[in-house]
Amino acid sequence: MLSAGIGIFLYILLHEIGHMIVILSVGGTITDFSIFTAHVSAVGGGYTNLSDMCMNANGALFPLIISYLYILLYQKDSTKVFYRIFSYVFVLIPIVSMLAWVIIPFAYLQGNAPINDDVTKFLTVFCENYHPLIVSVAAVVLVGMGVALMMKKRVIHNFIQEIKQK
């Protein structure tokens, strides 16, 4: 249970840092940052359509990239229970969060996308030139890569072993 709590906390932290990276890269100033309410606010900055899209996508992509790096360093032969469970949770949360990027483009096409969601904001700019389902396809590829890495590095196998032993 502790590993799940830490994993969720780290995901929110990395998600908001992902947004902050873009804010700072365009010259914005962070005015508020909270992990507990999961938000970051800023003023200023020279935003373009590309940086707007990056701002919305980086909240999901930054934790996903960190989780991929974590998987590559994962010690599959470790028998430490906390390590095995934490690793599964830490890697799974960003992969599961990508499912919004698979589903919301379909809702966007129907005019039912959630207002003020990162995916919807991304699609608002992206769809000026491209079809929204390109985003769904890219997200499916990223989810598949994450699951494949989890299987190859035995993250899923080791987690299942721990659950069976309980």
C-alpha cells in the first residue's frame, strides 16, 4: 500500500514538473505549484502553438519517459518485495494515464471531450492541421512499448509473484 501511495505521489510530481519544464522553457514564471491539488500556475512566457501542445502533452510524457528509463534500469533479479511492488506501480501509472490520450480523441470527434483537460487542449491546437486519431494511435504505441518493456524486464512477472505469495 505504501508503494502505491509513493507511486501516485511521484506521478503527480513528475506530471506537474513536465508542465513546469515547458513553462520555464518559454520564459514563464511559476506562480503556484501544488502536488496535493495537482496543478501548476504561471504568468508570462512566449507561447506558440507548438509550445502550447508541448505544455499539454508534457504532463503525460515526462512521467512516461522517466518510467521507461526506470524500467531500463530495473533489477529483475531483485527479490525485495517493496522494490518489486513499487516498480510495478511506478511504471504502470504513467502507462495507464496514456489511455486518456487513446480515448479522448474519439470523444473529441463526437464533440464530447472534457473541457480543460490536457488532452482536449492539445487536440484543440493539433486538430487545426491533423486528424485527432493520430493522437490515439501514437498513445497506443506508447502504451504498447511500456507494456512490452514491463514484460521484457519482468516487472509484471515479479509483481505477480509477490501477489501470489501474499
